Amino acid sequence: MKNNRTILSAFLIISFLWIAVACQKTGIQEVSPTDPVPVPFTVPAGWPAPLYNFTGNPLTMQGIELGRKLFYDGRLSKDGNFPCASCHQQVAAFATFDHDLSHGFNNQFTTRNAPALQNLAWQSTFHHDGGINHLDVQPIAPITAPNEMAESLQNVIVKLSMEASYKKMFLEAFGTEQMKTENIMKAMSQFMLMMVSSSSKYDEVQRGKATFNLPESLGYKIFKEKKCNSCHVEPFFTDQSFRNTGLAMLPILVDRGRMRITGNAIDSLKFKVPSLRNVMVSYPYMHDGRIRDIFAVLEHYNTGVVKGPTTDPLVKNGIPLSNFEKGQLVAFLNTLTDQAFINNQQLAQP
Amino acid sequence: MKKALNVLIFTGLFGLIGCQQENSINIQQAPLKVSFSHTASNKVLELGKPLLNPFGEVYTINSFSYYISHFSLITVQGSEVELPVSYFLISEKQPVSKKINFDAPAGNYKAIRLMIGVDSTRNVSGVQSGALDPVNGMFWTWNTGYIFAKLEGKSPASIAPMQNVTYHIGGFSSPYNAIRMVELPLPEVLKLRAGGQANLSVEANVDAWFNSKNPIRITQEAFCMNPGTLALKISENYANMFTVLKVNN
């Protein structure tokens, strides 16, 4: 019996060793001390699961830091003057502060207002027309657009490859000094995914940690009564749909919005519903920044809606708002400003 | 002892299952080389040289490239053998890109199937590398998606600025899905053997872009830079551009 047991043990050991050797290639890699440090993505309480697939691009301290350096680096533009941050300024929730149309290389205007960057992990499409279907390919558009950063991906790679600091950071974040579109974009995504705005007064109220004052609570009530929340759905204050809110097409821009992407006339003049988070710091408003003042936006819905074949049924007949109601609504919209977000040093220029 | 044997058998089996992925490649693999040549107006394509399209319109080509992927082979018995998915960007400007290599199961085949373009998954899953790296310039930045095939040149018949002829063809979603699967019959049986040196010579005839299923005249359509009806029509045309000229076993 004892003999049998010894033989059995020997067999067991040998066979397990055999398995270990045979399967070596598929075994789990050892974690070395130089591996990047994983960063968990925190979903704010009560929020849905993010849409972004983190398994394809796991967040790490080194990846985020590299993305941050890239976001603020003018080398990504042709003449060095236009980092991503030139149009996406933290003080304006990463929209352009006080500019209607974004402008870029060689004094050129774009046809649209830079959108705020926040809660991107939950965003299904990007740009006012939703033309971009994945965060990881989004930066390629402004980098290569001749009226924005006006640079080619080849040149970006050449310029970054000349910098010893970048070589080190790519090595630390991705285990290789070799820069290519994929790891540049993934680092930028990692940084942008950290732009989570969930600490406004509104959020504190939702979590029972603060209370609205009277105008704020009246404004929130009006916000729901007037069905603003049909499109500006909580907690993101957008349903990410494309709608024509009755803004006349500006003849100089001839921007048909979503139709440019789908080629379908029913999408003419439709633009993505913007989030209202940080709305008070990200003026001017609308896809082309044509309205500078939040009260004027409310007045647009009150009396300014232009009826066309694609105007959204929810606003086609206007949304009647008294001056009193506008005042309360703006008091509520003020509670969506997230000071912690726009002052977060981890999102600031390194 | 019997027990020990049982354990050995059990663990051995477990080992087999655990390593299944490595052991399953038992069928002999054989190398296959595919060489592409490009023609237009019944001549070998030369960039920048004047050409006549099937409608007699004079034009020149400066750039001609396309993605091919999702290869499979049709056995002489008629069954389809799908090869592991790989993506190739064939470009007239890059002679080295016109010869591609992969391994396929040994066997006798009568046809080859391939996709002209990039499958929808790769169009929606973010940034890619290798042949699909957006740095290759076959990627729409403002309306995410790959340009499946590109033909750029000039023609006096073009009403576009600089008399440009610009056909950027792509679109992966309905109703403008320009992804094309094509089956190319082989002029003789391809005999893939381990250690062999089989080679297929495939010709792509640019004339097909203009006049195959749909007539495309430069005078009327000098540029296409969006997914849409025109891109769809041109993709239906270039789906017929390939011919397998020769099989070298």
C-alpha cells in the first residue's frame, strides 16, 4: 500500500510537471516590478457601467500620465501651437472658453464649437455629428484636420520619437519605446477616461450629502416639468441622440450635422444632444457656439425654434418659459458645475 | 498500481485538454504566396502614365491601393477552408506589398475567396496596428471607418479642382456596406504541400472600377470620399477586378 502510494505520488508529480512544461507557453506571465501600475476605474454610485472596453486598454498610472503629457503637447500639431488643450481647456470643462468656433493652424476656423470632454467612458459616439465611433480613434480627427492641428500621424510619431522623455514614458506604459498610432491613441484615451465629472452640487444632492436651495429645487422641478429631461437624461444630462433643435442653418457654414455621416436626409440639421454638466462654464452654446448666453438659449426654446422638416417634435412648438422659470432653471443649471473636476490637478497641464 | 495508472491517464487527459490549443494544429500547413499585378487599359499599370478608361476618358493614376483580408480556400470537393484572419494593404507604390505570404492547410483547391475591405468589427473597435494602422492613410478620421480601396489620379474629363480623380471607397454599415467577398476560380488545381512553394499570380484590372456592373464615367463622377451609393457602385465594380492568371505548384 505504502509502495503504491509512493508510485502514485511519483506519477502525480511527473504528470503535473509534464503539464507544466507542456503548457508553459500559455502560462500566466509573471508580474515584474517594472510593469505599469494598474489604476481602477471608479464608477460613481448610481451610474451605469461604462461603455468603454477597458480590457482592450487597461488603465495604468504610466499610461494615464503619458496621455496627459500628449494631451498638453503642441508637438501633436504642425506648428507646435495647437495641443489638444488649446481647444479643450480644463477651466471650461475641456471645451473652449469663450470661443464660438474652434480655430486652429494658420488662423483657420473650424465649423463647430469644441465640445466639453467629460464622462467619455459612457459616450457611444464622438463629435457633434457622432461621426467617430470609438474614443481610441477620436484624436486622429483633430490632429490631422488641416484647420485644426494640421499634422500627419507619421510626423507626430517622428517628432515624439526624438524625445528621450517620451521613449522612457512609452517604455514604462507599454513596455516598448516604439511609438505607433495604437499606443499613442490608447495613452490619450487613458487620460481622457479620467475626465469624470460627478462631483457637482447636483451629484451631492443625489447622494444625500447636500440640499438644493429654493431656486435650485424649483429649477430642478421646472427642468422635469418642461420635459428638458426627455433629451437631457440624468445622470449624464444627455441621451446621446441626434436632434434638430430648430436652429436655422447658417449659410456660411452649411453644416447639416448628422446627415454628413449617414447621408440620410432625415438626419439633416441634427446634432448630438450635449450634456448639461458644467454648462455654465462651457459657453458659448450650440454646436457652432452661436448663442453666448444661457438665458438666450432658454429664449431660443421659448420663442426662437425654426420649424423645418426635421425639427424635433419635442421642441417644434417651442417650450414656453416665463422669465421667472428661466431664472429658476439657471439656478438649477448652476448646480451642475463641478468645481472639483475643473480644478482637478491630476487633469491639469503636467 | 491500478489507481496510479488511472491517475496517470486522468492527468494525461487533463494535460491534453489543457493544452488543446497547441495540439490541435495537426494538419500539415503549407506556405502559399500570392503575387498581385495591376493592369489598366490592357497594359501593366504605371503610375503617372496616361491611360484610357473603358469610356475613352484620358486619365492618370497617382495612387492605387486596397485592403484584402479573410482568405479562404475552396477544396476540389467544394468545401470551404477558412484561413486565420489577416489583413493586407496592397499598394502600387509599395512593390513589396504586392507579394503576400501565409500558411494554409495542405490540400487541393480549386478557388480562393477573399474580402476586399475590412470587416465591420475592425471598423468599430478602436485603433488598430499593422496593415490597419491609420498611419497608412486608408482611414476616414471624421467618419470612422477604413477606406477599403483608393484610386487617385487626374483627368481632363474631371470637373473637380485640379482635375483630380479621387475614388475613396469604404462604408461598413447598411445600407452602404461596401465590403465585398469575392471568389476567384483557379485556372488549375492548387496543390498545397508542406515544404512546397505554391504561388498564385493574381491580376487586378483597374478598368473594372469604371465599367463592370455599373458604368462610372469620370465626366460624371470624378470623386467619391464618403460611404454611400457611389461608393457602393464602385465597390460592386472592383469586386470583379481580380483574375487568377496562374497557379505555380
